[in-house]
Amino acid sequence: MSLQKYLKPVKPKIDVNNIDQLAVWCHILGKNVSVGEKFSNPLRVDHTPNCCLKIKNNNLVFYDKPTEYLHGKTCFSAWMTINNVNYPEALKQITAKVSINTVKRDLV
């Protein structure tokens, strides 16, 4: 008698700490940016480079005061907003689309 029909498949757990937040933001923005660098928002018509990514509570947070769309959001909450998904689904999508580094770049 096989036990396979009684066992539930184990889903691999996604460790948020292994996700490179800067790589996720670069994917969302469609361009390479650095922490603290001022840049024009590529998601809207913007001719003044006033957007930036800042570290807050060990997360990279997007700052863009003219719009509330992604202002103050982490890469995870921004992904959920853009793709209209919940947190677990956002993590699945992020790990499928953005390479997860085994050695994460330090935010500081």
C-alpha cells in the first residue's frame, strides 16, 4: 500500500530574507537604481529626478512625493499593488521573475 496518496506535497517555503529588495525594485522600475540615488519615476511622466529608495526598518522603501501610488511602499507591497495580488502570491511571482540571490546584498 502506497503512502503517497495520504501525504500532502510539501510546498517550499520562501525566505523573504533571501530576496534582494534592490533587484526587485530594479525589476519593478525597469531600470537599475541605487539606494539613495535620485531618479525620475519611470512609471509616470516625470522630468524631475526626485524619487529615491531609502532604508526604513531594514526594508527598501520607495519615495515619490508627487504621487501616492507607490510612495512609502516596500518592494513587496508595491508588487502587490501593481499586480493586484496578496502577499503569498507576490512572493511566488517575485521568486519566479527576479533572481533570488543566495548572498543578499546588504542594505546598509
